[in-house]
Amino acid sequence: MKYIDEYRDKKLVLALADKIKAISTRSINLMEVCGGHTMAIRKYGIPALLPPTIRLLSGPGCPVCVTSRRFIDHTIALARLPDVIITTFGDLIRVPGSSSSLDSEKARGADVRIVYSIIDALTLAKKNPEKRIVFPGIGFETTTPGSAAGIQIAHQEKINNFFFLSSHKVMPPAMAALIDEGVNIHGYIGPGHVSAITGSGMYQHLAEKYRVGVVISGFEPLDLLQAIYMLVQQIENEAPRVEIQYRRAVPPEGNPKAQQLVAEIFEPRDDWWRGLGILPDSGLKLQGKYADLDAENIAVDIEATREPKGCICGQILKGVKSPADCKLFGTVCTPQDPVGACMVSSEGACHAHYRYN
């Protein structure tokens, strides 16, 4: 197939849904760990096409959602410095901190600017040498190479007023931690964009150690249903393994050049995930060679972090609760006025449920 409408063909979708129903005999939980999948599953009504034996869980696949509130508070504190310009992607600007947000700080006069890439931030730094330009980097393996490329340029060109605040994370430790915590997961719908960078090998230990299969999926209805079909086959045959459904975009080896660049710029560190706490080697920090670009070295007072009362975003990210279980959902907490991070990003489970349910 070559064209997008082929992956949305109703006859093919219904035929594949029937094939899933025909082979599914066990009650199973399948979890997606990609915000793009969370949105697509709700947008295309995938749960309604599945038999009652299959339950889909939304996991920690939204970068904005898993990012710690302290990181937001840290960024807000930097924004309040008179000589700092915060450059950020649009989905981060509305994420609530403990008492404010970047959007609120901008309204109060802070210089907060939405950019489309880290290169935009570097350009701004060159044009404003009297200012310190801070770029808060969030995201999984998908966005990390872009950050690494920008940091490399800043280092090579000696852009001394550019600073990077890292909240980059890697996915496998969280996938393993969910199983270690006892979340009942029989298979993972593997993230497509992440895997285009990393390849499929990083999930192998999940199949070997936990006997949980991973099928890396694309984002169209037929992609998702085929990935689910492949997982159901694995489970019914008791043969968990790592497979790639999204072969048109994900080679088994991933992108070696991007992997090499990330390894040059970053090194692993323990990091905090909403709902899961601190996970060993699940985050990335700048290597010592690039310490002069690290915004963590800018002296600033960060307020004591407070989580919002009643928000169950952490439980939703673990798949043990759904957005409908939250008393704030759709009333106090909406995309227009979000209380928790899961409602802010279009990739958040609460946002997707609110928009498409």
C-alpha cells in the first residue's frame, strides 16, 4: 500500500477486526506507550472494533505527561530571571507547575517564546547576545537526536548564551517498571517514532525476561489493528517476541547516526516519571564536556513542588485508572483549563478521551 486512504479503508479495517475476533480467546490487556497511538486509538474508535476479550490500556507514552512538575517549576523559575528568554515547544507552555505555568508567566511579562526546533532557539541566541536563551528539552528517543544536534552546534560555534535544560527520557525502563509494579500487561503496542530511532532490539529483554511481546506499530487504523492481531497471535500461541508492523518506517537497526549523536552528547541518569517515581537510568543528562551549556548550573530558586489535589494522572499513565475514573475529568479539568498534565497535550490520555469520546 502506498497511500494514506488505503490504511483507512473501511472494508479492510472491518475484515481485520473480524480476524482478531476469530482468534482471540483469552482476556488480555494490551498497552500502548506512545502518545500518538493514544490519540489515534481514540480518534479512530479502535476499542469499539475489538472483542470484549481485549482491553487497551494507555501507558506513559506522552512526554509532557510524564515530565515532573519540578521540571516545570524549574523552567518557570528560570523564566522569572530578567535576562532569560525561554524557548519552548507549544505543548509545554500550558503545563501547570505548582503555582503557575509558562503561559501565565508570559502573561505577567516573562519572555517566553514558542519555537519549532532547537535551531530556532540557537538563532535567537545569536541575535540576542545580551540574553541567556534557555531551551527546555523534553521527550523520548524521538526528539532527543534533535536536541543533541542543537547542543553540538552550540558547542562547536561557541554560542555561550545558549543553555539546555534536559528532561529527556528513554522508554524501556518505564515499560519494565510497569510490569515490576504488577500492572497486568500481556503485550505492548510499541512506539513507532521512538523505534525509528532506536530500532527494535531495545525491547528484546521484555520478551525474554517478562514473557511480554512487543509489536512496533504505525499510526493508521490498519496499522494498529494489524499490531493488535500480531500481539493476539503471540499470546494465543504463547510465543512472545519483538516484531515490527511499521516496517515502512522502522528498520530493525533503527537510525545508527542518530544513536551515535545521542551517545556523544548525553549520558544516562536516574529520572522521575509521573506515576512511577524515580527509575534508574531512565533519563538523560548532558555529558561533562557540555556542562557549560547545562541550564541546571544557572543559580535559581525553585519553589517547593506540589501536585494538584484530586488529579490521578499518575494512575492513568500506569494504566490502572482511566480518565473517566477521575472526578476532575471533563468538569474542573478540561483542555481549555487543564489541572493535570494528561489533559494538556493532544497526546495525553485525558485529552484524547475528552476529545474523541
